[in-house]
Amino acid sequence: MISSPWILLLVGAIGASAMMIGVWLVSIRISNASYVDVAWAFGIAGTAVGYAFLADGSPLHRVVVGGLGAVWGVRLGTYLLGRLAGKEEDGRYQELRRRWAPNVNRAFFVFFQAQAGFVLIFSLPFAFVAADGGELTWLTWIGVAVALGSIAGELTADTQLAVWKGNPANKGKTARNGLWGWSRHPNYFFEWLHWVGWAVIAFSSPYGWIAIFVPVFLLTLLFKVTGIPETEAQSLRSRGDDYRRYQEEVSVFVPLPPKKRAEA
């Protein structure tokens, strides 16, 4: 059993890097990099379960890590896999291929290894909590409630989007049903809130305060790097004026009542 969270993180880093090399090789063979998103979700679930088995923390702490981490990662990974199976490469990755030509495979290797690094970063709270040999605190239970509520929110948003896309009359239109009428990215919002929950869970554990970095890091990614900017750019390319109106009327992140459309 491993008592140091730093050793757990080293094991997680090696495993995540090896996994992403394998997925990169598959992506070359099938000419589709979209599955890196699936690998990211399952990879984080794998670190949670792995840390839970390897760590020397209390049984309850390890159950929280393995159980809650697996529920989140397997749900998201399965959902993404269902969306991607049999489909062409996501438009975001097609755009990256265009930008990175002619060194596409080399660039994607670096990109996939960066995703392995992200897996490690998001596994920080798992390592600190799994190695904690103390008692669960009231903060832990508050964090668990926030994380579970966020998973429910993500599931609701994903289901509502699938219902919208399942109606042929909505082809080429932007989803506005349910949570999508209140936030342009409710899935991202609940994803971020989920990691806020993990920061709260980890706060009472040794070194657990470091987990506060995770939701801050995710918020930076979502607003400045690969999240919202790339997604909205692709939506504007595919849906044009319909998505521009959506941007004017609906909150970008936090679910809020939509603005009323001005009368012509």
C-alpha cells in the first residue's frame, strides 16, 4: 500500500502517459483524434480507482475516491463514446489538423501527452483524499453532495441535448431546451462545479488545499484555451446567424434566465 500522495501521482502520471500513447497510435490508424476526449474521461476514472486500491488511507476515504471518481468518469466517457462511435472526426480536431499540417501526427502526439498531463492534474484531489488516514469531515460530505449534484446536472444537460438533436426538425439549429436555454455551456458549468466539489472534499486532507487549483485551472482552460472559444468558433462555422442570436440571448456559462429578444 502507498501512503504518500506524491507516489500515487507518479504512478498516475506514468499510467496516463502510456494510455495516451496507445490512444494516439489508434487515432493515427483511424484518422480520428476525437477519441482523446473519451480517453481523458476514462483515464481520470482509472486514476481514481487505481489510487483507491493502491493508497493506504482510511477505507471510507478510498471508497469516496474510487466510487465517486468512477461514477463521474465512466458516465462521461460512455456518453462521449456513444456520441463519437461511427461518426467522422469532431470539427474541432479537423480544424487542428488543418492548422498543424504537415506535421499533424507529431503535433497530435504532443497534444495527447498534454491531455495525459491534464489527467494527472485532475487526479490531484483523488491522491490527497485516498492517502488520508483520518476521519471524514463535514466538508467531505458537503463536497460529495456538490459533486453528485453536478453529475446529475451534467447528465440532465447531456440528455436534453440528445433529445434536441434527435428531432429532425432541429437540424442546423441551436439547442434551447431545458438547461440549454439558460446557459450556452451547461455541461461545462456542471463539469467545473464537479471539481469545485472535489476541492471541498480534499480540503480537510493533508495537502488537500492544493486541489483548489483544479477548478481554477479548469476555468482557465474553458474560457481561454480549448473549451468555450473552440466550441463556439465551431458552432459559428456550422450554424452561423442562429448561433450568433443564441450568443446574444443566453448566458455563456452560469445558468441564468435568457434575455428577451428585442422586437424588430
